[in-house]
Amino acid sequence: MWIPTQAHLDAGRFVVRTGVSHGFAFNQIRVTPKGIVWLASSIVGVVDRGKTSKCPETQSDALQLIISFSHTLA
């Protein structure tokens, strides 16, 4: 199972929830709105390096869409 590094947890990008359900312990990783923005900017950077999208307007529009979505989650 993947657990975010402490640096990501400290930055507020992810939250790890723990609990017990039906007698079994579980960990649940959740992405915070701040984490969504961080992931989106990382993806836009990867797309840019891969020369998939050379248009800055497209990257900006995609990032703005994701940022506006993350604000609805807050």
C-alpha cells in the first residue's frame, strides 16, 4: 500500500485516515484540495515536458479548471 511521505503530509497535500471496520484495521489516503492543485500543476509540467501541449493557454485553462474544482471541495 502507498502511504504519502511525511513531507507531503506536512505540506497538507494528503491526509491518512485510519480506523476499524468489521474487525479489520484500515488506512485510507485522501487528497486535500491543496493536493489536487499540487497534482494538477505536476501533471501540467509533465505534459509540457512531453511536448504534448505547447499552448500556454491550454495549460492555464486546465490548471484554472482544477483550481476552481478544488475550491468547491473546500
